[in-house]
Amino acid sequence: MDETTIRTFAGLLAAARMQPEPQRLLFVFAVAEPPPGEVGSGRVALTPRVCVDKLATEVVSFEALRTESRASIPHWDILFVAALDGRAGIAPNSDEAAAPLRMMLESIRAGRISNFLTIDHDGELVRLEPG
């Protein structure tokens, strides 16, 4: 998917659905909080809290995903998104998404976030600078 043409979550869904192979979207919901041992320092880290994978066709809208997310995580600040391509017209299943989701979590925890789309709580694409 071409990140330069994606500006919103709706744009992400449209791009995912237009790909030649079916897409499984990987979502990591994160909260902004002080790093461990740095409460009061003013520094903030994005800490992954919940991850989920869904076929692009299973996600109706950002509002629906946000409403569904409240069952697992009432508050989150940033949604990290990546996609897995299918092969030969067959979408990846959840088992195939497990290892990429683990790698995604490790990358986010290490501050390596440039490979992911980042969406705010309103469904808008945001650019984050690692720090």
C-alpha cells in the first residue's frame, strides 16, 4: 500500500481492499505514558496494550473498530497498523499473523515505528517521531 495516498483510516481500508491480494490488517493499540521509572520526567512512551488482526473486509469502519476496541481497552492514544498480503487469492489467517504481530510489538516497544501507519483516536493518520 502507498502510504503517501493514505490520509485517514477510511483511506487505509480503501487501499487495503484494492490490493491485488487479500489483506490481513494488524492492529496494535497503544497508550502514551511515562517510561518505567520516569514518572514526572515529562517523557512519554507509547506502550502497546492490545493487538488484533482482521481481514480488511472484516473492518467496516474506524468507528466500528474503535467501538469494538473499547471491550478490551477503554482508552488508547495511537493505533499502529500494518498489513499482510495474501497469496494466490487466499488471505493470511490469524495463525499466520501471530509472528508478524509479535515482531510488530517488539518494534514498537523498541521505538522502531517508521514501518507502521499510525492513526489517532479520531481516525486520522499522524506522523510520529521516534524519541
